[in-house]
Amino acid sequence: MPLEIVTIPCLQDNYAYLIHDAASGQTALVDVPEASPIMAELSQRGWALSEVWITHHHPDHVDGLPEVLAQYPAKVVGSKGDAHRLPPLDMAVADADNFSFGGETVQVLDMSGHTIDHIAFYLPESDAFFTADSLMVMGCGRLFEGTPAQMYLSLQKTAEMPPQTRIYSGHEYTASNASFATTVDPANPALILRITDIEYKRANGLPTIPSTLELERETNPFLRADNPEIQEHLNLTGASHIDVFTEIRARKDRF
Ligand code: ZN
Ligand code: FE
């Protein structure tokens, strides 16, 4: 039985995710922006909560945790390096750690950049990658703590992942990310096509998440620093990929 993944819109534009294993009855929650929509979803589905996986310390990813735990005692998993500024952890994990959930392997990846010690959770058997504010749909998280080079190297960790890997990121920023993408990659036909799909989804109140790595490789400028057309557009033909990435990130900050 494949794991069931439920997307829960929270706050203004955050997402939390439930991952449910029907065989064992276990349910994991990725990030806790606020308690009420998550608890409503759990109660409607009749699921108990077994684990909470925290990606990073920002309030819009942890603030709902005490309220959720009060009703659903669960094991809290988070980054070892971030433990001093996260809620109390039952299991502290670091880059390249593995643990199992619902009979599957969960790989922990350090995806520093947005914050230092931001982690992501990769379930290769389910082709699911919970990236929060590292790799985002058509974008990447703003660099509050890390350098462009750190974020670039974090995103490079997706290079070996299969194209069908589904990207579950932490926010619904896709429409504005797409508008920005057209400013650095204006002639990309895949991007032009994708914008129509995004506009349709947002007009109908649908999440643009999950995306796939294949689509991101075709349309996310932050995964395309090696693209000759983008380099030419930025007057950076032949520059190092980190320099191209840095310029794209700087432009996004001003966008
Ligand atoms: Zn954040
Ligand atoms: Fe966030």
C-alpha cells in the first residue's frame, strides 16, 4: 500500500502535510504552521498522529506544535544542529541520517540556505521530497541565514533524484515565482506552458503543489544556472554556475 499524502493549507500561504500509512495506521506530519486545520484534518480522517517532522525553526513552521501535541502526543523529529532553537525534539537528525516510517526509508538531507540547518525529508520509495523553504515550486527560499553558494549546493542534492520525484514545499508562492521566472528565462517554452496551468489552478483555488523534479528542472530558474539562454540573458555566459545562481537570487530579492 502506498503512503497517502494529504496537503493542508495553513495561515496565509503555508502548507503542512500528513503522510499516512494505512497498513500500520501511522501518520506523520511535516511542519506545523498552525494547529486548527491540521487537527481538523486528523479528526475528519480518524487518524492519530505518530510523528512530527520539523524542517526549520521559523515560526510559520513550528508555532502550531504545542497545541497539536496537547491533543496528539507524537514523536518530534528535527535537525540536530537546530535543536537549540526548535521545540524539544524526541529525535534529533542530521544530514544523511535515515529512519523508517510506514515500512519506507526516510532520508534526511541538510538543505541549508534559507536557514542554517534547514532539513528536508526524502522518501525515495514514494518519490516524495518534503523541501519546505529550500527548493520551492519554481523558486527557492529567501536566504535569511545562508549564502547563495550554500543554497546552490543544497539544491544540487536533487541532481541524482529521479525526475518523477514529487516536490512538496512549504508555501504557495508559485504564481509570483513564475512571474519572476519569466524575467530571467523569457523564451523558455516549458515555462510559458506552465504558467497557464498555474493560473488555472490558482483561479480555482487549487494548490500548485506537489510539483515534480522534472518540471522544476525545466522551469525553475534556480535549478537552471547551467542553462545557456539564462546565462546569456543575464550577461553571464560562461560564468560559474554559483555566480549565475547568485545573480538569479539577487534579482529575485529585488523583484
Ligand atoms: Zn522559513
Ligand atoms: Fe516558511
